Amino acid sequence: MTLNEIMEIANKAYPDAEIEQHWDVENQRLKPGLGQDGLAEFIVRELRETYDEAAGVLSQLETAEDAMLVGACELTTVANAFGAVADPLWIAANQATRLQEVISGKAVE
């Protein structure tokens, strides 16, 4: 399987086919500065860096899948970090609001 074929699979799966905005099919490299989607660029870079021309088709597909799953896991970890910070802040803000309501006599029991 060629690297262009790998990129085409990603392009068909990615919203708005943004992968093709970042991939130079003719030269098989990242298009410099043409795309506006950082995640699509990340995907192109990861697929390019992990591609092994000598590997069999199944191995190439598994490697591409693994690269995307690792990226997804890393993004999920970052997203969860924001949630972990936001949850206590949300709780604290609601407790402060509730306390103000109690103090002002506007609390609903």
C-alpha cells in the first residue's frame, strides 16, 4: 500500500476532507503552510512518520491505526485535564452562589 493510499483513507474519514489540504500527493510530503486545520496536519505528520513502505498492507494499516489511537489517547488525556480543573471550579462557584443566596435570604429550601 502506498503512503498516498493511507492518506486517502484518512482523508475520506476526516471531516471536510481536510487531510488533502495538508498532503502533497505528488511529492508525498506535508504541504507547507497551506492548511488551516492543526489536527489534520497532526494526522498527516503522524501517518508520514510511522509509514513503512517495506511493510505488508496489514502491518501498514495496523501501524496507521495505532498512530491514530495513540494520538486520540493523548488528546483525551489533555481534554480530561481541563475537565478535572473545571469540575472543582464549577463546584466551588456553585457553592459560593448558594452561600450568597443563604446569606441574602434568597435561598430556596
